[in-house]
Amino acid sequence: MHTHHKCRCHYIPPHIMTKLAKTTDESIRETARISAVQAKASRVSRTRKTERGITTLGATGGEGKRLVYDSQNTTEMRKELVREDGGIVTGDAVADRVFDFAGTVRDFYRRLERNSIDGNGMDIIMNIHYGQNYMNAFWDGDEMTFGEGDGQIFSDFTDSLDVVAHELTHGVTQHTANLDYYSQSGALNEHFSDVFGSAIQQAANGQDAGQADWLIGNELMGPTLYGESLRSMMAPGSAYQNDLLGVDPQPAHMRDYYDGPADNRGVHINSGIPNRAFYLVATDIGTDKAVQIWYQGLRMLWPTADFNDAVDVLANAARTLTLHGKVSEGSTQTVRLAFKDVGLPV
């Protein structure tokens, strides 16, 4: 019998948090330890939320109303509502920024004819100022929560549109393919969040595939890690190399596939392989066209889908969109060639 691994998806991968917890720098080690404690506290908060009967994202059937709550540096979610659609600007830069970013993401999905996260106008709930120096952001199945970072290693997690888009896309995936957060299906789950995070950022910046840097999380890097990023879609394995984090473990090809137990069997690590394939497709036919193929594909996948399944589904999505004149002739072959380039299918 298959056990479903629900996506409780953190932006900073566990292998990076583990590295920070083992560093020789005592203050960094302590900050990483406190972040781990606060991550556990969020699970307790989620249990309490369940007991209070608020396990859904609020109203559906609407227009994707945005609700921003201030955790006030506690580990409590939905503590104080500070901004919502139709409400006034708060003057809290973090609240107003995350509110605007969520609107950018919502509008992007509207252009793909999707009404909010679930496709049915679900409320978009976001918690800010979570914990103290909390070095992460996460989607817990119902809502998004953002830490402020420690200001040295990571800055505030609302600083980046990519983070907001990435985490909201975990919600979109949950309400479409519902990809199991384990092994290859989990790596696909992370991959789709990276794809849409990057695509939404490119659209907002008015960039095309050739102008984009294809880096994930670079806006979050504080003074200690300045110049590094979490992942590179263009060149997986090249995002960082330093004493604090070690070397980026992402493979760019199936021959280097990570098959160990860490990171839910490599959900953040192995996402580099399909990420590289998407980058190749986007640079050939354009990010906007590639996104249409990937969005169609996401809606055709299923919880236990693996990399080979994704290749078949995405090639079929490209063929369907070509038939309807949405993408250019040859896009199906472009998708197949890109995956062949990263060693897929196996």
C-alpha cells in the first residue's frame, strides 16, 4: 500500500539547514538550532489550528482574496490580520510587499485561466514576522508562513517574489497533481515550484529566458552568503560553494542522481535534473510558451508520477498545445531533446 507523503514544503532545504547547524561558528549554529525549534513549533501550531477547525485556506469560490497575518515574532499563525483585499496599506513594508507579491502570482495564474491556488478562488493566507530570526518560509497545506531571516545568512523571506511564487505553487501542485513529497515525485513537486517561481519573476521583471539569471533564492542571501544562491536552473550544482554551506549537491544529469535518504530522498537535490530540462526548453521556445506546456503537464500528472512519467506527460502536453496553435511546431521535439540532454527517460 502506498503511503502518501504530504508536502510540508520548506524553501531552505534540510541539507542546508543541517550544514548551518554543524558549522564551527557558534552564533550561526545557535540561530540554526532556534530555527529548527521554531519549525517544530509550527507543526504544533498547525495541530492547534486543526483543533480550532481552520484547516482550510478559508473561503473558496471567490477571487483568491489575500489575507496577511502578523505572527508578531511568535510561532502562532493567523495571530493578527493586518492586510487584506479592499483594506488599506499598513505601512509595514513586509506586509505590503508580500501582499503585492501574492497579487502578482495570482494574476500570473489568472492568465493561465486558473482562479487562485485551488482553481476555485481560494483565499490566499500568509503569515509574516514568524518566530525570531526564523530562517525559512513554508507552505503547510493550507497557508504560507515567512520568517524574517537572521539578517546575516538570510534576509527576510518576503524580500523575494520568487519565494512567494515558489511556495504558492506548492499549493497549486497540491490541488492538481498532488505530487507525493518523496523521491522523484517530490523532486517534481519542487521542480514545478522552481519553474513557476522563476517564470513569474521573469514576467514581473520584463525579462525573457536569455536575460534571466535562472537563480533560485539569490535575493535571500544575506551579507555572509552574498553572491551565492540556493539553486541554479541553468547549471545545477553551481549555485554555491563556500565553507558555510559546502558545495551545491544538485545533479544536472541522471548519471549523478542522488539516491540517498536525506531530503525525503532528494526532493530538493534531484529537482536540478528536470530544472535544467525546463531551462533548455525555455531558452529554445521562450519561457512563456514553456510555462504553458508545464502548466498543462502539471494538471495531467498524478501523485506517484516519476521523472519518466513527467517526460511522457510534458511531451504530450506540448503536442496538444501545438495542435491548438498555442505553441510552435517542433515544441514536442524540443521537450524530448531537453530531457534527453539530462539523461531522461531512463
